[in-house]
Amino acid sequence: MCGIAGGITWQGHFPTDKLEKSVATLYHRGPDESDIFSLDRLGLAHSRLSIIDLEGGKQPLQNAEKTLHLVANGEVYNYIEIRDQIDSSILGSTLSRSDSEAILQVYQQFGLDGFNRLNGMYAFALYDSQTEELILCRDRLGIKPLFYAETSEGVFFASEIKALLPLLDSSPEIHDESLIHFFQYQFNTGRETIFRGISRVLPGEYLVVANGGVRHEKYWDASAVTPQEIDYEDAVTAFEPLFDQVMTEHMRADVPFGLFLSGGIDSSLLLAELAKRKGQGLKTYSIGYSGTTLKDEVQDAEILAKHFGADHQSIRVGRDDLFQRIVYSIWAADDLMRDYASLPTSLLSEVAGKELKVVFSGEGGDESFAGYRRYAPTLENKLKSMIFGAGGIKTRGQWNRTAQAQVFPDRIKQIDIRAHYTQLWKSLPKNWSRMQKAQYVDLVSALPDNLFVKADRMMMSFSLEGRVPFADHRIVEFGLSLPDELKYPAKRGKWFVRQWANKVLPREHLQKPKKGFYVPVREWMTGDFVDQLGQKLCSNPGIKAHLSVEGVKSVIHSHQNGQNLSREIWGLMQFAIWYRLFVEQPARAPSPIENPLDWV
């Protein structure tokens, strides 16, 4: 698990001074060691968090002939199995026991088609000096981030936007469509980011940079999954050995690991599986809230941890504990993303990061096995599909209509915020059900550009690697292919997983209702904090340049007079702080504990 950066220039040598600044901003992703490599027009940088082959896995990696140069972030879990697929002549030139060597091995033997053989979470840059091609590749589900920019000087890349900015000659402009998607849907998705000209390598995609241009190739897409006609017993027969192999691969590490235990079914199943393989003493962590009416799952997590003999640590926090995390979580998230759960995830990551380098987490289970209510085959969802089209997905934005009319300028109001989702929906196979299509839309949008932003960036901001077995592409393919009646047959989703969980989890735990990883922001956005925030928002340069100051004043006034506009105000605050961090002072990094009002 690491941070990478670099690129290739069209003319002249790569500016290594810029590369040094870039890799310095990735220290949190890889504090163990860092290095840069330049070869004429090529520049590569790597900041390492050592997990596998602690002594010999330093990057950039090269083949024996020094014709291939690699920097990689993440884990190739099946690096052991890959060795059985590789010619002995290639294995003989292996220079380390690092899992990243598998990337060089499959490329040497199979070329670009070799990337299909990699199981894991990864983002890498591979330069072939014989073909003079730079290849940028991202894992199938987009668990690991990779950004790039095409300019007149060349193509540059980095694990995070903050590390890409030092490689560019000028600060890019705000992308209006991404901005409105952030406000209305809490994240923006697809190739474009909040900065015009800075793009994402898409999940399951690789880019080939050569001859002054960029070629995009998809090597995996969940839309290729074929629906199965299968009953529960046969599904279990297929699932159990698959899940066993996925867990076996995910547990490979040369350092201890733990688990974020929310009390929900996904993390609970991971606890059962990890405890079965590791034995007692697995470190687990959960978080809840004090001074609020919102119910959390801390007690459920504590009971379950005791049942499996885990070494459990519960944390209870109040408003100030989390509000002091706002600035750092915005800096860590990098791209604009409004997920309140980033705050407790940040705090948990700091606690776990003091003891471990790796934690497991349950992201991906709901998308793979249909755990959200929006997937349910209800009359309401069917009517939304008929009225709004595109399966009723993203039928409207999250902002209050009056508030958006007051705050957003006309150029933003005119953007069709549903266009991206409508296009995704129409591209899917006609024989898929509404439920499968809805799963797919989340798998390629909210999962990589919201949930994985929260998981990867919050954890890595404290040098902690997050592993998400339910987002393994083989598990995703299996879950997506199941018939609707095995996923959401009645009032509760994820039916197949819940039924199977009866084998390994206590019955009383499975009967508890799903609570979700909520944060009581609505209760906390009151009083003097909102008064001061309103005053500061109206003088923030980002607000003044891109939104209506008078509209912001109206939103604050309405909230102070009893209307709940906490989500709208939170989004405004987050954008104002993000603007300070990434536009006005991009080289400045906050500490984990800050007063957010000082940064608005």
C-alpha cells in the first residue's frame, strides 16, 4: 500500500524537482520509504507503506533487463498463484518477494492481456522502454485511486489530486458539472473530477500513453456478467469455496491486521471468517456517539467481538471530537465528497493506525448482494422507474429546491445532473432486471467515488491499509449474477448473505435491524457554530466566485429559524474549506485536529 506519482513529458527531461514535491505530499500513504526514478522523459515516484516483503519490496521495481519500470499502489493478492502461470525464465529474474512483482511478471509473459490475471486492489504505472509506452492501470472496482492530467507538456499522474497539482504548471479551474454533482449527490463520478483537466483512470481500465497521445482500454466491466438461474442450495455450493479463496488471498500480509467492526452483517461475517482462520485475539474497532439520540451499533459490536474472542476497542465521541476532524478529512478525501461517515472513519483510522498497518472493512457487500432499500422490488420503485426512467435512480438532487434556487448560479442550474446515470442505465443488457441494473450503477459510481474515497483516503491519511473482501471482483460478479429472489425477496435486502450467515453468526445478532454508519449531523448543526459559520461563508473566496452570497445568507437564515438545512450548510462549509486547501493554499496540509471555522 503506497502512493505513486510521475508521468512522461513530450519533450525534454522530466522535471525531478516537481516530482520530489509531488511525492512529499504522499508521505501519509507511505511513510516507510520513498524514492524517485527518472529516465529522459519519464519520471516515477513511490512512497511506500511496507506490507509484503518488508525488506525487498522497495520501488520503483524493474525487471532484470531494466526495460520495465513499475510503481504500484495496493495489493495483488494472488501473487503466489501467478507464479504457477509464469515461465521459469521470467521467474528466474524476479528481484523480490513483493506482490507487485506479479504485475511485471504477467506483463512480460502475456502483455496487456496479463492484467486480467491480477486479483486485488491496485493502481500502477508501468513504463516499457522498448515500446516507449507508459501504462496507467486501476483495479476492476476502483478500490485504489489514480488521477491523471493531459497537458501540452505531457501526461502526469498521481494517487491523489494533491500530489498531481505540483506536477502541473498552473492551477486548474473548477469543473461546474462536478461541483453541482457534489452538492446534489454528495460526490461526483465518472472520468471528470472537480478540477477541469484532472481526470480519473476509471475502474477496470488501463491507459496507454505513447506518441503524444492517450489510448483508453477497458479490461473488465461488471456489465459482462451473465444472470444465473440458480436456487439457494446451488448458490451456497458455488459461493463457499469462492469466499474461502478470496479470504485466503486477502489475509496475506507480513504485518498484523485488524477489523473495523460496525456491527452490520458484512463486518460481522468478516469477523467470523477472520477469527476462524486467525484464532482469538484479532484486534477489532468500533465507534459510537455520546450526547445524541441517534442509536449506534457499538453494543452489538462489543457482544459479537466477545463471542469470537476478539481484542475489541470501542470509542465513543461527541460533537467536538468529530467536528475537529472536518478539515483534515476534507484534505484527506482530496476530491470533493460529502459523506459524514468520513469523520468517524478518520478517527478510527488514527486509533487503529497506532497499532496496525492493515484493517479489514465491509465495503462492497450492499452493492454486491443488494442491501439497499432502493434495490427493493417495491411498487414505489417500479413507479419511479416508469415516471422518471433510468430505473428511478437519482430521480432528484438532495438539496432543498428553494435553497438551490437561491444559491446556485444559472450556469450550474442548467446542468442535467441525471444525464450520467441515465446514460449508464441505457448501456446495460436488456435481459438484466431493474435490481441488477441498480446494483451496477452503484458499483461504478457511488462505490468507487464515495465509499472507497471514504475508506481509502481516511485510512491512508493515517498510513493504514484497508482491505475489502466483499468488493473482490469475483464476489461482485457472483452477487450481481444471482436472481432477484435470492437477494431481495421481501422487506429486507441481502437475503442470500443473511441466510448463509446463519451458519457462522449468532441468530440473535442476525435478527437486529440494519442501522447503518450514521452521524448525527442534524442534531449538531445548531447554535453559535452555525451563526459563526454563516458569517465566514459569505466572505469565503470560493463561495463568492462560484455561488450566490445572498443565497447563502438566506439558507443560513432559514436554518436558524427552524428549517432543517443542515445538509446544504454542511456542503457549503465543505466546499469553502476544500477551496482554501486545494485552490488558495494547495501546499498547506492541516493537522488532524483543527477548528473548521478557522479554515472557512
